[in-house]
Amino acid sequence: MSFRTQARVLAILALVVCVTMAFDNAFAENRSDRRRQIAPRYDELKQIAGSRAAVPVIVKFTVDTADGRSAAVRREAGRLRLRAAMARHDIRSFAEFRRSGLSAFFVGSDQLDKLIDSGFVETVWESRLRKAHMSQSNSLTNAQVARNHGLNGSGATIVVLDTGIDADHPTFGDRVVWEACFSTNWSRYRATNLCPAGGNANATQYFQSGPGAAALTKCTDVDCFHGTHVSSIAAGSDSSNTGIAPEASIIAIQVFSRFSSDRYCGANQSPCILSFDHDQLSALEYVADLASTHNIASVNMSLGGDRFFSACDSESGFTAIIDVLEALDIVVAASSGNNGYTDSMGHPACLSKVFSVGSVVDTDDTVSSFSNSASFLDMLAPGQPITAAFPGGGSATVSGTSMASPHVAGAVAVLKAADASLTHSGFRSILTMTGDSVLDSRNGMTFPRLNLGLLTQVAAGGLRGDANDDGKVDGIDLLMMQRHLIGAITLDTAAFLRCDLYPAGSPDGALTVSDLLALQALVRSL
């Protein structure tokens, strides 16, 4: 071969190598871009998997388009397809969310890529850790108005996803009707489960249900008072610290695990309790299952984490199950968080169909300095300082948006007990419509603050001031009010509530001459 021929061959080989390298680089680039589309936090997940040897992820698997089979059948086919593909790489799910079309896996760095590249995955999220939202009332919300007229949540059920419960606390009587636990062992995170009957197997989510399943048995060196405190704000019943819906039933679900590493707890804070997203998801799916046997009004989630500047539906694996609960007319209330943000809040409060709740000071109705606030916050409620039940039979005073959220969960139970026909949108509308406007001076935004008195009045139905419920407000109603005040007649509960017009916009549960004068002014204005 001549020198000139050799040069030509070498040039062609060099060109082929360059083209191949360019193609490989482009392919790798395209593959990385696709991975980031499927896993929006792909780079972060890779970093975590590398530094901690593995990361827990929640996966939305692909589901065939409508083809005559039911959605449930198509979801199951998608789940089994992904499961079979991953089994070939010794990657196995540890939790399944059949209503949501999701699975959960513990994966290393290489396994993460295999999972994403399988062709059977639509979205991947990290199963992140969440904290209970405590920073370290009733008079403000006019709760006494509801109690005076027997609107106390009787017959409705509130589900509390939290740190478990002291079901024997006197404030609950026999109203803790069911308990459950979803809690995880994961040695990479130094996490152990808090289910009373939970075992020691690693990389395992434990589930327990029935009486005692949310008991504080394993909370020997971590403080699990939070769930008891929150539950009693929503539905406690004792002479000194009565909850919003004191006759509602309670389902307590433990969703926290014990962590023994400062890496997750914070410097010098271990051991501590934190909650995996996948345990919360399992609990929410379980709530949907329980809806057929319990009259569930609301779910309270006084926990969260991360920071979102707008609704986070597209960035969360919770969206599908929240939609399911909405269809069941179950309201999920969540605390906005205690970071003091004025333009953002945490997850799950950031979800558009979750009722996000910030905190006000119970004594002066100002927004708490720690309370997260944003344009998409739904409501405020008392969260500082709040005295409620403490494990062992006593009480404690605590502040936080954790304490605000159960006020709303309890209010929904009051509404559902009063009117079983109310829908999810109806609950939301009444809650916000009847709230007192409170200005957050930090960002200039105004939000409704829960007013159970006015909410109760709306729940009574009919026109305000219409004592005889004939569809109009006139002199006859004035006469009936006068006769009630002198003891000649007694207005029934609904009529009483409709005529409780003073103070304006904030019924106080009593009928006086001031209410009569307000009714007189209303009649004259019509």
C-alpha cells in the first residue's frame, strides 16, 4: 500500500472515529435529557444514590391508553410489566399504590438508570422526608356557637396522619374507632419503623391495622406527642380544651419512622421522627379504602417539607390519590409550614386540591411570624399558642401550623355532620366564604381565617334573619324574634342560627336586643 493510500485510509478511519464519538456523545446527551424528563430531579437523585448507596423513589409506571379494559385493569398490567422488567435486574418494589398507578423502589445509582431506561416508567420522584410542623383557640373561631346548637361532628370521621395517638387519653373517650401504621425500616437512612408489631427486616415498609396499631409503644426515646395533640385540636372533648368537632370519630394512622442519624435529624438532634412520602401515600390510599365503611369527612396532615412557589401538582406523586379522595368528597387539610416564608409553602400543602392552612396568633388574630404564606394559601386558623391533649392524660401548649390545620379538618367534620350532601367543592366554598379576612402584613395579602360561628350559621341553611323559614325576611320574623326574647316562644336551632346577626359577620351564639336591632335594620334595607 502506497503512502498516499495509507494516508487516505487513516483519514477515513479518523473521520469514522469522530463521527462515532459525536454520535455516542449525542446519544448520551439525548439519553441524559430523557432521564431528566422522566425524573425532574435526576441529577439530585444520582448524587443521593451515590453518596448514600441507594435512594427511595416513587415511580409512576406507563399505562396503556383506553382499549376496552377498565382503568384498574390497565394500571395493574402496567405495574406487572414494570415489575417483571425490574426483576431481571434484581430490583423489586417495596410498596404498591394501586389506586394511584405508582410503585416504590429502593435503588442504587445504576439501578436508577435501569429503572428510568426500562421504557415502562413515566415519572420518577424521590420519596422525600417530611417533618411534623410544630414551632417548638377556640374563642377566636367562635367554636362555641356550633357547640351550643349541637353541631359537633357527631357521625363524621376525621383521619389524622401523624405520629400515632394515645387512644386512652380521656379527651377521646371511645371515639378512636380505627388505627393503622405505615412505617419503614431502611438501614441506609438509619430509619426504623414505629409500628407496634413491626419487625426488623431491612428495606421494608411495615403495615399494621386495628386497635393499638397507632399506639406509641416504640416511641421510647423519641417524642411522639404530636399526633395526640393534633387529634385533640380536631376532635378532643374535655372541659378545659375542647376540639372543633368534639363528637367526631377519629382514625389515627402512624406515618413516621425513627431516625438515628444527625444527617437527617439535624446537628445533635438524633434520634428523631420523620415521615417518608411513600408511607404517607400508602396511608392516603388506605383512607380511600376505608371510605366505604367509615363516614370520612377529612384527613389532616400536619407535616411537610420542601419549598414551592406555586401549586406543585405536576411535581408530586400525590396528585392521583388526592383526586381519588376529592371524588369521595374527603377534604385533605395540610399545614403550610413553619419556615416563615411569605411567598411559598411546603408539600403536601402546595397541592392545589389540598386545603392549605397557615397560622394566626390565637390572642390577637395576627399571622404568626413562623407561618408560611403565599398567594395560593387557602386559609388561616389559630396555631399559636394552642393548648391540647398530651400523651398520658395531660395537656400541653404548642405553637405551629400543625396546630392550625386540624381546626379546618374539624370544621369539615362539623359541616359533614350537619349536611351529608355537601361535596368537596361545597366544603371548600363554605370554609373560605365564611372566614374573617386577615391581612398578612409581611406580604400585603389577605386570607380568610376560620370562623366556625359563621360557618355554623351557613350550615343551618336558609336566609339570614328568616326566623320562620318562609324564604323572605320581613316583619313576621321581627315579631318572632321579639317573642323569643321575652320567652313567649323558643326558636328552633336553625331559626336561632339564622337570626344570630350580631356581631355582624361573626355570630356569638346568643340572641339579644342587639340581634333584634340588626334584624330590624336588615328588614328596612330590603
